[in-house]
Amino acid sequence: PTLSHDSPIPIHRRSTRQLHVGAVPVGGGAPVSVQTMTTTNTADVDATLRQIAEVTAAGCDIVRVAVPSADDAAALPTIVAKSPIPVIADIHFQPRYVFAALDAGCAAVRVNPGNIKKFDDKVAEIARAASAAHTPIRIGVNAGSLDPRLLAKHGSASPEALVESALWECSLFEEHGFTDLKIAVKHHDPLVMIAANRLLASRCDYPLHLGVTEAGPAFQGAIKSAVAFGILLAEGIGDTIRVSLSTDPVEQVKAGCHILSSLGLRPRKLEIVSCPGCGRLQVDIHRLATQVEAAFDGFPHPLRIAVMGCVVNGPGESREADLGVSCGNGKGQIYRHGQVIKTVPESRIVEALLDEALHLTSDLPAE
Ligand code: SF4
């Protein structure tokens, strides 16, 4: 049997150079990768590795760790050696930690031109060292830490100012023959961030890292990121993403994975198509959808499951899904691949869906 998880409308991705962050290709048609940053003290190696394991389990492809001190830099070799996914060192203010990160074998280094004073003088040295280590550099330009010279010139962190900063920084590396670069231009306002990335995409062929910086608490931040990333990714812009939320990095990764799977850019895992409910409801649809989600958490196959409140849209959505339930009058009609299999009382709907899911996937290897 086949499971219905692929998007019927493919996205035509922008053509870019490709680089490799460790084993993960970025740009050049590679799958869009999901990143996050650890929130532990990087120097606390055990805690950092524990969090890296958690985000990896949630679907993270690349992890970034902050390197604000010499102790953090000293922890990098162990973290890099033991991390199951590539580690990027995130460096502000201190060019010397860039060299420490390269020596430690970090898969990439992120620098912020606005924050590294005397950076112009250091570029040749960084380009030489990164080139020798075959390590890409991410130029990260944030509205909150834009180069003061460009802020003065443009009057605000406008899309033009962000793009000029990023491309100027790239040109410094290019002068030294180093082009293993990817770029992020981030702003807390999705519309500015979208405009900046469109402009950047039209002016260079470097892979782009998307982020709405300081997006906010989980609900607001996830929506802001989904809006901005959704528009850009649907236009083919964006090669790696990070959802910045004021919450656990695991949640950031889950949000990133959901955004990609919503666009058909990552195979869907569990997808629940559930109705919001209305005055026609004769079952507790909110509780039922939550119970189905919990019951299928970690299910090893991608499934689309329709959980519908009544016969208005229930049979139609249930027929389109791998499994479905169309409810009414305290009962649920269970569908499997478009066929009604049985009718069960509300209290047995979750159990019946699980039974049918196991039946449906018994011949498939776990994913
Ligand atoms: Fe209302 Fe039925 Fe639509 Fe659910 S499927 S929102 S209960 S009309």
C-alpha cells in the first residue's frame, strides 16, 4: 500500500551554489534543512550534548552553539566529536573564537559582521583558515546588530541595508577567493525579512538561511515564522531554516519541520486533518483530535488521519486520507483508504484508528 503524504504541487527551488555543513548539503537543490540553537551553557558539555540529542530526535539537521567565552570555545572539540549532527559555532565580537571553532572541526562558523569590530582586517586570515579547513562560513546579518555605518547610511534596518551589509561582507571574503558562504538576513518583522530575502535572492546565488529573528513566544513566533518562511519557500527561496522562539529548541525544530512538511518540502510524518467543530458537533472533537495526536505520537509511518465532526465534510475528508473518522450522534464511522470499515462508539474511536493503522502499515518497513 502507498500512504498519501506527498504534496501534489511541487515547488521550483531557486538555483544556488551548494555547500556542505558537515554531511548536510545546503543549497543547490538539496532538501531544505532545519536548524536550531542550543540554549545550554556551551561549556557544559553534557547538558549541551543532551540537548543536541533531543533536537536531533525531533528532526533537527544542523545545530548551532553559541561561543561567547574561552570556556565555550574549549568545549567545542568534544561537542563536535560527540554530536550526531553537524555543529555550527555562533560567534559574535571575538574573531579569535572563529579560529578555535575551525580547529575544533566545527561544520561551519557563523559570524555577524556588525558585531565583529576590526572584522575587515581579520577577513583574510579567517578566509585562509576556513578554506584550509574546508569549512563554510555563514554571514549572519541581524537588524538588531546591523553595522552602524549602514544603519547611519540607510536610516533604519531596511531590506536594502540588510542586503548591502550581507553582500559587502561576502565581497570581503570573495576578495580573498573564499566563496563557501551562506547568508542570513534576519528581522523581527516578517514583511521586512521577506523583502530582504527576495532582494538578496535576486542579487546573489549563495544559499540562504531563513529566520525571523526574535520572533517571540511560541504561538506568535511560530505563526510569524510560518508566514515569512511559507511565502519565501513557496517562491523557491530558502535553503535552510531556523524558527526562533522564546521556548525549548525542540519546539523550534518541530515548528520548522511542520513548516517544511506543510509545503511538501519534507515528507510528512503524522498529519491530522481535523475540523474545528461547529454547532453540528455531536462528539467532543477537540478532545478527540488531541487524543488521536497523542496516540499516534512516534508512529513509525507517515499517515494522514482525518478526524471530522459530522457528515458535512467528514466522509469527503475521510475518503481522501489514509484513515479517517466521520463522527455523529456519539459514534464514529471509521474509514480506511476511502472505504467505511466499521462504526464504533465515541469511546472506541482512537483504539479503532490505531488498530486500522497497524493493519494498514503491517507490511511496510518502519521509517
Ligand atoms: Fe462542523 Fe461538521 Fe464541518 Fe466539523 S465537519 S466543522 S462539525 S460542519
